[in-house]
Amino acid sequence: MEKTSTAIMYLLLVLSSVPKNYQHILALAFAVKEINEDPLILPNISVGFHILNSYYTPRMTYKATLSLLSTQSWFVPNFRCNNRKKLIALIGEHISEITSNMATLSTSHKVPQLTYGSFLLEQAAKILTPFLYQMVPSEGYQYMGVIRLLQHFGWTWVNLLAVDDQKGDQFLQTLLPLFSKNGICEAFIFRTPNMVYFDELIEFLWQKLESFAMIHDRKSNVYFVYGEFPSFLILRTLLFLAPFLGFTPLGKMWIATSQWDFASLTYQKTWDIEIFHGSITLTVHSNQPFGFEEFIHTVRPSWAKGDGFIHDFWEQAFNCSLKTPIEQGESKNSCTEKKLGTLHGTLFEMNMFGHSYSVYNAVHAVAHALHAMHQSVLKVSKCKKGRKETVENVQPWQLNLFLRSISFNNSAGDAVHFDEKQEVIEGFDVTNWMMFPNGSMRRVKVGRVDPKAPPGRELTINDNQIVWPKIFHQVLPVSVCNEQCYSGSRKKNKEGDKFCCYNCAPCPDGMISEQKDMDACVQCPEDQYPNKEKTQCIPKIISYLSYQELLGAILSVAAIFFCLITTLVLGILIKHKDTPIVKANNRSVTYILLISLLLCFLCSLLFIGKPGKLTCLIRQMFFGLVFSVVLSSILAKTIMVVLAFMATEPGSGLRKWVGKGLANAILLSGSLIQAGICIIWLSTFPPFPDMDMHSMYGQIILECNEGSAFMFHCVLGYLGFLAIVSFLVAFLARKLPDSFNEAKFITFSLVAFCSVWVSFVPTYLSTKGKYMVAVEIFSILSSSVGLLVCIFSPKCYIIVLRPELNSKEQLMGRKS
């Protein structure tokens, strides 16, 4: 079906002296061609367009915009006498200043405007938003993508080059806090001019000579550049002039925003562009519409009669002339047989990228909005009588209602729709640029910034596809203030420097750092400890005095050995129970003393092995009770010796106290007091199994917590009291005139006993873990052995080796 009526869109385009921008015209023409050939979009309606040039100046921008809003061929601002052809929408521009100038006028006339490459200032965007649509994603996504890119490659020391205007100010105000929040520092900030003439540029370079020198001398290898296309042209000029001023070429890693495009002015097309080889830019997502490349191949200087830009573009791009041979003389080559495919990428690209793709989507967005509006108009017309409504009779502001909610898939398969801020919902492509000595270039998509991805995973990138600048020899560039702090250390800020510049300090004891450049070391869990390198936490070793280890085995064997010796001594005394040496000084108390010593040796075994609830509960109490019986028995024997000698004096009244009753009373009372202390201990704060995580490095000590240190010391104190009393009584009776004075041997045994336990206290307090338990076992064994040897070895010696001395006469004999 042939389309008859016509709707017109207008594209305001910067083309002067920039051949590469001609692709924007071709993208628009191709989109219009697709729409007009598609019977499903705007049936019976053809779409047309008109293109004007702004020449980079506000005056020409306002003039061009006003001419669109005035009667055709009559430049009378805000006046239209021809209503047949109404302005539907404006498309443009990719420079924010020109977009704002256009929008100031188009918004006042309520004409929708679609901008295809610029990010407006926040304040201006809020004012112009009602009729302004951005065919590029939110600029915030671009900042987030750059942050993720720098973090991905570990670049924390970055030079910033920002255009010296309001956009550059807004860029720095937004980015610097993001840098600080994400652990990135700016090494140096250099402001590039926005748009100047060549002589002004040289003057600027002389003024900024010191700053420009600092850029060259900085150890930062990454340069993040922000600015629109004019500032890129100025930066290229600065870098071109630098060698003439004695500066070496910058071999750096360049990162740029989506506003940039590696395009050349006519006089710049022969300049070396290899300095940007390996650069990475975030570009507006693009795809290749089906049939666009074939459409490009049809373009010739005479391809369309209404194209007023093709001749200038062709002559500038190919450096030739379209004049006749007589007109051109010998000055230029003929443009005959020139093809677009032979041009370098800085002058023209055969594929649709970036801004051109946004222009293509903008045209389709307006067409789909017109189609939706057309369908709505047809429905209204069916319900009304009289004149039939058409799209031509609809006011431009009405299109705004349909543009806001438009959603469609273009021919490349990408979805196009706007968010609540009237910005297209899309991400950015991460593009890697390869520049070749012949001036040609190639762009490769190596990743994507997806704003809809989970936080921290917005960036996906293929490192293996990236080509780095030649100076780095295809090795990932390093851009940090100083060398990284390896695992096992932490960053320590240098006073007066930025937080990215730091020293490295080893992690304190008990702390680790598993990754490089950690701000702080991490404390290991209680059941783990750092390895020697302090790079990871490893489980602590469970430590307790066990039977399997050498120390535990030796102590247990010693305890069993002395148990056998004690049993042997007891057997000897029982066998010779009727002999005078056994019957002397209360035979039953002697048996109790030996049995108690046997239990003392056995109780030491309770301290060996893994502490359990039962063993912790009884071992100290059992130890205290048994030793109190031992000391009470010794005290009873000593007192009985003293009373026996005192009762032999003529007229002594102590004879009635000498007997088993007194000995048993002393033994029982001494033991019951200790038993009472233990009962109070058990009923208040009983011992329990516990784990000591901190006393021994790298070990978890399984131990018995005494529950109440005071009660434990009461038990030990009472034993000390019994030992001192027994020692004093025995010491006073040591010189009694008897050929076998048992008090003398008891004195020796108590000296040994007290010596052991006096030295036990400091030794016990100075040891830790299983060695503390070993000290207590050793003290139990050594003190018990001292009592056994000093008291019973003389008896056994007489019984076994000198039986002739085992007589009443010998025992009762007195010194002369």
C-alpha cells in the first residue's frame, strides 16, 4: 500500500568539519526508509525529515531551532501561518550545551525533543524533562561502570582529565566521593578547555605547562577522561603539540566516557592516533540493524537530491573535489570511484555504533509513538461525526503522552523504552580500541555494564579479549600509589598523604589478612589461630595430658610403680604385724597411713586423660581428702609418740590419754574438717570441664575449671595447716631418747613434704596447659614418695635386713 500523507521529523546535527558525524544522517535516513517500507508502522503515512546544522555555536543553534518553529521559508520567531505541516519532534543533539539551547526553545513550544548522545546538567535536566527524552542511559550508570572497571583491574591511583566547564564541575563533584567510597584516589586533576581556537590553545598550553609536566611525570598509568567531542579534539591537539615542547609521548592507559568518539577534524586525519591504542571507553549499547551495511554501500555523492551535506562530507573525507575537471584545475584529486569502505575509522565507520544507533532508535521511537497516536486518533474518529481526524491535525505536545509509555523491539532485536526520568533503559558496552599506524582503527566489545544486575556484579568483562597499550607489552597495567601489601599485612596510612598511599604493617598476633591490600587485619575465631605467614586461620590443636604422650605415660607408670611399692610395704607390715616395730605407735593408724598413701598415688591418675564431668568433679576433692587423712594420721602418730614418752614419767597423769581412742579421734577430726570444706565447695561452685582458648598459642587446653578458686585454696591451705602442725610436733619430739624414734623420721618426711608443696605454688602458677597438670601430679607423687620413704624405709630395713633389732628391748633402750 502506498503511503500518502506525511509526518515530518527534524534532526539538528553538528556536522561542520567532522566527517564522521555524517553517519548520524545515514542512520536517520535508514530508519526513515525502514519505517516507510514497513506496512505495519504508520499505514498510509510517510515519514519525512529535515536536517539543520548548528555549527557548534549557541547563536546558530537558536537560529536553526527558531527556523523550525517558524513558518517555512519565513524566519519569523513564534509565528506560523502555514498549518499544513506541523513540527512533530526534534532529534538532537550529542553535545549537552547545544541540546540545552535547543530544549530551551522546544520545551516552551511543547515540542518533544530526543537527544542522542548528551547528559545534561542535573538542574537543566529537571527543568527540561517534561518534553525532553534521552536516548542514552542515566549518566549514573556510567559512573558506576567506571568504578567497577577500576576495581576489576585493581587501579586505585588514577589521573583525571575533565573538561573545564559546568559539566566538568558536576563530573568531579559526583565522581570524587564515589572514588573515596570505593577505595580509589585521584592522583592529579587536569582541566582541559572546552572549545578554543588554535592560538588560544597554544596560550593555554604555556599557562598550564607545569601541570602538563606533572601529568607526564606521574606514576599513575591510568587516565580517566571526561568531556564531549570538542574536548577530545582539543586533547588530541595538546598531545600532538607536546613533543614539540620537549615532552615524551604519553604511554598510558586511557579510559573515556560515552560522549567521546575517536573522530578527526579534516586537518587532524593525518595525525598519529596510536597514542590511544588499547584505550577503553564506555559506549552506549549498540547493535547492527539488518541491512544497514548494504544501505551504506549505496551512498554516493548523488544518492539523494535533498542531501545538502553529502558534498562537503565527501570532499573532506576523501580530500578530493566534486567539481568538474575544468573547475578544479590541478589542485585536488577527482572524487570519482571513491568508496566509503576505504575511509579510516576516525573519518567514517561502516557499522552503526554509539550515537548513530541512538539516532536510529530515536527515529523509531517517534514513529512508534506516532503509530500509537494514529491508532488512538482513528478510534476517536469512529466515535465522532463530521470531519475525520488525522495525525496532521494533532498538536506536537500530544505526542509526548505516547512517547512516555512507548516500548518496542527494533530490527536489531534490542528493546527500547524509557524510565520515569524519560531516559532510555539500557546499559553501556565496554569497548576496547585498536589503533593502527595507517590511521585505521577497530573497536571490540569486551564487556557490558548492566544496571539491572545485582549490586557489585554490574560489570561483565572478558579480560582475554583486551588489547593493552603497546608500552605494557600486553601485560595488565598497574596503577597504584605504591606496591601492594601482601597477605599477612595491612595498610598503614602515611600521615599527610591520601589513603591510597600507605605503608604495609604486619598483622598483630592472633590476626590475619587473607587478601592483598587489606585495610585491617581480621581476628581469628577462638578455636583457630594464624599460620606463620598470618594469611589464614588454622584449627587450634586440642591439648590435654593424655596417656598416649610420653609425659603422661611416664607419670602414670611412676604412679603405678609407687602403688606397687606401697602395697609391698603394707604387705610386709601385715606379715610382721606381731613384731614390736609394727605394734609400736598404733598399728591401725600405720595401716590407714599406708592405704592413704596408696590412694594418693592412685589419685594422680585422675589428672591424666581427657577431662570429663566426673573426673573434674572428684579429682581435687579426692586429692584433698586423701592427703588430709595422710597428714591427720601422721599428726596422730606424732602426738601419740610424744604422749607415750611423757606418760612414762613418774606420777604423770597423761597415761589415761595414751591409746587408740585419741589417735582415732585426731585422725577422724582432721579428715572431717577437710570433708566439710569439700562439701561446701561441691554445693556452691563445683569444678567443671572447661576449655582455655588463650593461654597457649595455637592450642585449645582442655582443663578442669575449679569453679571457685577460693575453695580450692581453702583445701590447699588446710593441708598446709595440717602439715605445719605435724611438722612442729614432730620437730619437738625429734630428740626423745629412744633407739628407734619414729618422730625423727616423721620430721624428715614432713620437711620433704613441705619442701615439695612450697615449691609447687610458684611452679604451678608459672606453667600453663597440660604442664600445669603435670606439675600437680609430680608434686603429689614426690610428696607421697617422701612420706613413704622417710617413715617406712627404716621399719622395712629392720624387718627385712636387721630382724635382730626388731625386739622390745631394742626399741625401749635408752641412751646413757
